[in-house]
Amino acid sequence: MSVTDVSKTFVSTRALDRVDFDVRAGEVHALIGHNGSGKSTLVKVLAGFHKPDADSGPFTVEGKKLPYGDPEAVHRAGLRFIHQELGLLDELSLLENLRLGDRYLTGRGWRVRWGAERRRAAAALAIVGLDLDPDVKVADLTPIERTQVAVARAMQDEDAVRLVLLDEPTATLPSSEVTKLFELIRRMTAHGVGIVYVSHRLEEIEEIADRVTVLREGRVVGTGPRSEFDNARLVSLIVGSTAGEALPAAAREATQVHGEASLLDFQAVTAGELRQADFVIRTGEIVGVAGLAGSGVHDIPGVLLGRVPVESGHVVVAGRVIDDPDPAKLRPLGAAVLPSPRHLKGIPELTIRENVTLADLRPLTRGWNLDLRRERREAAAIVERFDVKPREPEKPLAELSGGNQQKVAVAKWLRIEPDLLVLDEPTQGVDVGAKAEILDLVASAAAEGLAVVLCSSDLDDLEAVCSRVLVIRGGRVATELTGEQINRKTITEECYRSEKARVS
Amino acid sequence: MSERKRSASFFERYGGVVLLAGMIVLFAVTLPGKFLTYDNLIGVVSNQTIGGIVALGLLLPLAAGVFDISIGGVMTLAVVLVTWLFQTTGGDMPIPLAILITLLAGLAAGGVNAVLVVVAKVDPFIATIGTSSVFLGLSEVIANGETIAKNIPHAFTSIGRTEIFEVPITTVYLIVLALIVWYVLDHTPFGRNLYATGAGREAARLSGVPTSRVIFITFLVSALFATIAGVVYGARLGSGPPNTGASYLLPAYASAFLGSTMIKPGRFNVPGLIVALFIVAVGINGLQLYGIPFWVVDTYQGLVLIVAVVLARTKTRKAKRGKATTPGAAQAEGVPA
Ligand SMILES: Nc1ncnc2c1ncn2[C@@H]1O[C@H](COP(=O)(O)OP(=O)(O)OP(=O)(O)O)[C@@H](O)[C@H]1O
Ligand SMILES: [Mg+2]
């Protein structure tokens, strides 16, 4: 597949600027670049979702020319997409999502052969190692399962697939699942399928990519075989300078001192995958939480958000027992929770300004009146401080790239200066530079007494800022790591130890 | 206001205003001495007051992402109840008391809707279709199938008929209520929470927005406004015919939806609603002045309703499509048949 000279201009942004891009059969071509560099836009142009500017060059697949802006033709040519937003419909079942826009198997009298459809769906889910009832609604899935379903959907008619484009498929996956995805990718490339792989995680690129293309501000700034790029060079190409990978190692010292006041206390909580989980979080510490898929890591924020019902045990926030927590109850206690599902982090139709102030409008309110002028000023300052691009607080959130939406979400919670902040995947889909910035901001807030619970499948995050790491296995806190034990290798070993951890 | 300037073009925002201005110019030129007179223009405005009040109240549930179909039923109930209170007491009931009772009854009706939707978690559309029918039934019981016209005190009818500096008082009501709703939607935290709830209920809840409370209140407000409209209607007419409200339901939705495509496209907003109301009203007025048969007016109104909703739909669809990040859309179009 190849495209030449593609440009795409949104009303005020040139998202792609004369990009050439090609993929060969059987290779993995990594597409990387900072947040807002145009990766998703390129993928969407290829999907026929965006029409590129009129002066763009030809788009060919296996020598045949394809029209732009025609998703059906693209599908027929054997291209499959896993978009950053996954594109699953919450209210439909797994089976219906898998067949979305496609034909159902029918018997006599147009009757849908549900039995056969179910078997087919189960087979598709088995490709990604999911053993779920095809009648389950997508709304009930964990973020990890959602990603897997999206992958299953793209792969289901394996024979017709020529090229698969994955836009940050691993942002929501823990490392165990990434390994599985890579096995799947290798199996496909062995059959001559081409892969386009978008990710911010350089170690993944190192492991899986044959070739690399780096975008910066919509332009190709480097392309070639993976072996020609070492990590330092990639980082400097992405960031546009020789800044290098700067994770805030200094932050950890700052978080060593912490108070005694317990801000969050799980007392034998059974909920979702959690089985009698016990732990305490105190003022000023950053506690990482790690675990495999299905270990229950994400049920901790889930419980606090009221998305996972507590079956037994007690949740104590700031000394108060909260039986069925939800965000409106937590806020007066100074606790805030950032959810991990992408679509729940912000409200796409509202502007950046409206999103960033939504969590607490009181400081902007006099009597009944919402002081819009002050809100604008504050939003402008936040956009500046969190380096949200573009710096236009009046843009709808939907027009930002995935990583920038993430920054807005983190900014929203840091703005209200909580005492306890639970972050579920805060650096998901954020580029190397922005990741360091986000962690830095979190760490400096912790230095001033903020307690942070960091649920991240990115072990580098945990290594960079945590003073303690809880490893969840089988629904309970199995190990607690401190000091020198907090490193990628030990955390991974602890996650995998005792294979009793259920793979669900 | 400079909000959302970049995301919507000038034409998207002000196309409706241009259309309205065009109609006014057209009628002014082709109907000299008839259209552009004070009496005619003030007539156009005052004809819109009742429907405008109903539509203003409707903006709140719509902005919060829920439908309230019962406003016609609530309005009917208000018209019948307020006039009946005078009739049964032989015109002796103090006017403020009669109005207060009616407003409370209207709030109670809204409360029933709110409880059904928020507490019992019934789909708002279904719930309010059901209650609407119940409210109409209640009105019939009260009115006993007839128009209530006895013992309506003069002081009550003056509430709907007085003029202030030659401006009908009902027009003043509309202006005041419009200003209040505009202020609440655009300048209060409640308004912001309302739009957030409408644009993404679960995401808003997770940001700490009390979405259930917001939705509860919107049902109270839409019922209250329908009740106010009913009281004003009864006062203006001086009697209480059964089933008047039903004819206000569809126009209210049409102007709310048409209004949501203008000024602040993609949001249910007060200035847009006002422009939409007058696009309909001026058109009808012009046709009447041309002396066109009465049935054309009905047909015109029906056509405007349909065009309004189609326009609102395609515009929001286009807005969604532009925002490529709408998840469902992205994939639905990526996986063809
Ligand atoms: N629908 C849209 N309307 C207007 N601008 C858009 C739209 N979609 C993307 N953009 C802009 O285009 C640029 C490229 O965005 P894109 O989503 O392609 O970035 P990305 O490389 O995928 O970033 P990330 O790593 O954060 O996902 C950004 O500046 C973004 O704000
Ligand atoms: Mg992207």
C-alpha cells in the first residue's frame, strides 16, 4: 500500500503536510510522533473517513488506485482499522458490534441464523484470546476487553485482510496483553499481511517494527528501517530537539516524606475482580498500582466512581465510611478520580474551557453568576501550563488529538487541588515529552501533600514517580514494593508470580 | 459573545437571522403599508408569546438530553384548572391564590415526570408520553368535556390582555422569561451542568456533575413554563377550552430544534430559539397578508416544522462528522456493508 503527497487541512490546522507513506506485505511499519502530529489523521484519511486536500497524490493498494473518502472501497481492498477511539457501540452486544455494518448469515426467509452467528463471533473473539458471551453488551466490558474486541473485529475475516492499521492499540493494555497482541501481529505478518502500528511506547516499536516513520507537526521528519534509529534518535525526532527522554527521577525524593493521615482506606473490599482487598493511602505519597488484566487494578477507580458495586467490605475516604461511592460524594471530601475509558475522560462536544472547569465551578461563581471572563482567563492559563495544543480554549474537545484530550483530563482534576487523586491510566496515549510533564505536575502536587494513586499499565510511570507500588494479584494486594524494588523488572515479575492469577 | 467562533462559520451561526431579515424585506416591499405597520408587527410578536413560553421551558430538558412530551398535557391541565377554580368558587377565589394553586399543580406534574425518569429510570420519551395522556384525562375530568367560561373575573383576564405603553403584556412576559432562561443557560453553573449532562451524561457524572438532580430540575422547569403558558392563555381567552395544549407541542419542538442550528449551532440556545420562532411567525403573517386561503397557512406551518427538524438533524450530523472523534460514527463508516 502506498500514498504520496497527502495533505489534510482542518479549518485552522494543517494536520498533514505532503506526507508520503507506504507499507509492504508482511512488514510492521511503525508510525510515531508527538501528540497532535497527525498520526490519527493519516490513519483516518486511509480509512476513507477524512477526505484529504484536493492536491493530494494517489492512493494505491497492491498496484490498484483507490479513491479517497470511500470507506467501502478501502474495506474491499482488504484494509482494516483499529481507531484510537475503537469505535464500538456501547449499547450493542459483542456479536452486533462484530457484525456492525456487515451482513448477517441468513437462512430461509431472511431469518438471521443466530446460532451460526454466535459460533462465528466466539471464533473471532478466540483470535484475541477472549472467552466472553457474544451477547454481552460492550458497555459492560473493561477497557482492555474493549480493545481486544476492536482487534477481533478487524481480524475476523482473516483471509480477506491485507493490511491492518492499529492506532495506539496498546494504550489501554497491560504488558501481558501487549505480548499477546504481538504474537497475533507476528502470526499475521507471517501470512503476508502488512501492519501499520501507531504507538508512543518506544520499547514496543523496538520489539515489533521493521520500519519506522516519524511525523512532526504533520510532516515526515524521518523514515527508514528500524535498525537505523536508536531510541535517542527517535526521541529527538519526535520532540524536535535533542532534549532526550526526561522522566522526573528527582520527583521521587520529594515524595518520600509523607504524613500519617489516611486518605483512602480499602478494608477487605470485594467488588468486581477485587477479593477482600486491603490497603491504605496517606498524605503526600504516590502509590502505584500494578497488575495483569483481570487482576482487579481498574476496579479500584471503578469502585470509587460508582461503576463497580461494592459487594462487601468498607471504603473509607478521608476518615469517612462511604458505602456506595460516587464522584459527587467524593468531591466534598477532597477526593478526585480520573476514569480510564477514553470516552469518559471528557465531554467531546464541550469546549476545552468548559471541560477543564467542569469538575468545580464554585471558585468561578459569585452568587448565581458564573464569571465567564475569569473562566476564560483561567482556562487560557491552564492550557498554557499543561501545554495543550492547540492553545485555543474555545475549541471543542473533540477536535484535539488523543494525547491532548488526556492532558485536558488531568488538568481538570489537578485544577481543583484535591487531597487525594486517583489516576487511572493518566499517561495513556501521551507522547514522551508530555508524559514527563504530566508526571512532573502530579509529583509536584504530591510534594505539597497530595496523595496519589496511580493505576498505570505503563511501568515506566510507576518507576518514575511512585514511593510505593502495590501489586494486585487475584483481586488482592499480593505484594508491596518500595525503594529500589520499584523497577520494571521486579514489578513485572511480581505481576506474573503464581500463575493462579485468573486470565479472564 | 465570542464563544465557539472558530468551530462554526458565520453562515452557520447567522443564516437564520439572514433568512428572517430577507423575509421581512420581501414582505415590506411586496406588501407596502400592510406588513411594516406597528399594529401588524406587534400582532406577529404577541401571537408567538404562548408558544414561545412553552418552547423556552422545553429548552432545558432538551439541553440536558431528555425529551419532555408532556408539556402539551401540562398546559391543557393549567388552562382548565385555573379557569375551573374561578368557576367552582363563583369567581370568588382570590386571583393570586388560583394562580399559585395552578403553578403548584404544574410543578407536581413535572415532579411526576422527574420521579419516573430519575428514580424509576423509565425512558423519558415513554414516561412523558404516558403522563401527557394522564394529564389530558385529568383535564377532561375537571372540565367535564366542556369549555369553562363562567365566573372568570375581569381582573384575571387583564393579566393576559393589558398593554404597557402599547406593548401587549404577554410580550413582556415572553421577553422577561427569555432573559431568565438565557441567563440561566449561559451564565450560571447550573446551565453549564445542564449542557454537560446533555452532551455526555456518564462523563459529566464522573466529573462530579449531579446529573440526576439536573435532569430532575429540568422536568420541573419545563412543566412550570407550560403551566405559565396555560395561565396566560386562559387569561387572554377568558375561558378554558379543553385540550388546547396539544397544538403547542410540535411547534415548540420545531422552534427548539430549528433554534439549535443557529447562533450557537449544536446547542439548544435562547437567541436561536427566538429567531426560529419569528421565522415561523413572520412567514405565516406574510402569507395571511397576501390573502392566501386559510389551509395554506396550516400547510406552511407543517412544512416549516418538517424542514426545521430535517435541518437540525443534518446540521448536527454534519457537526458530528466533522468531529471525527465521535467513536460510533468513526467505525460505523469504517466498516461498510
Ligand atoms: N476533526 C478535527 N477538526 C479539527 N482539527 C482536528 C480534527 N482532528 C484532528 N485535528 C487536529 O489535527 C492535528 C493532528 O491530530 P491527530 O489526531 O492526527 O494527532 P495524533 O498524532 O494522532 O496525536 P495523539 O498522539 O495525541 O493521538 C491536531 O492539531 C488536532 O488538533
Ligand atoms: Mg492519535
